[in-house]
Amino acid sequence: MRGPCVRRIGKPQTFLTPAEVDRLVDDYLAGLSLGYLAQKYRVHRATVSNHITRNNVVRRQHGLTIEEAAEVVKLHCGGISMRAIARTLGIDRKQVRVYLVTSGALGD
């Protein structure tokens, strides 16, 4: 004999209305992260990314701008620690090290 049949296992899908998608895009353009938006709208991060792409929004680039990278080198040459630079710029200390090695300001 067989046990009881299970209709369906899994997480129900959450569909966003067009108005919610518009708000999601506006929130992204206001600077909110994909992860935060996924939590806010209770959808997967990839879903947020897909909505952003479908609305022809240019994705933000990771990393520092050229000016910020120059600031990292300037602060380091001025005697500021990598940890202090990371706190000042709001980035990870390891990322500061990568910029310093890339620029030649720090030996590998």
C-alpha cells in the first residue's frame, strides 16, 4: 500500500504587480541594494535582478571609482592604516589592500 499523496512541496511563488515593480526599480535607483530589495519585496535576489534588467536599468558597478582608489593610495601614503581607510570609505579592508597592491603602493 502507498502512503498519502502530497499535492506539492515547495515555496509558493510571489508575483509582483506592475506598480510594485515600478517601486522596486525606483528603490534600486535610489541606491538600495539587491539583497535589501529582495527582503523588502519578499522575492529572490535573482527576481529583483531580473526586474531591474527588464526595465533597462543600468546596473551599478562594484568597487571604487578612480577618485576613491586614488584617495586610498593618498591616505595610505599619508600613514593611515588599511583598517582606518576601509572604515572611512565604507569598504572591506581586503578591498583596500587589493587597490594598494594594484596601484603599486604596497608590495605583495
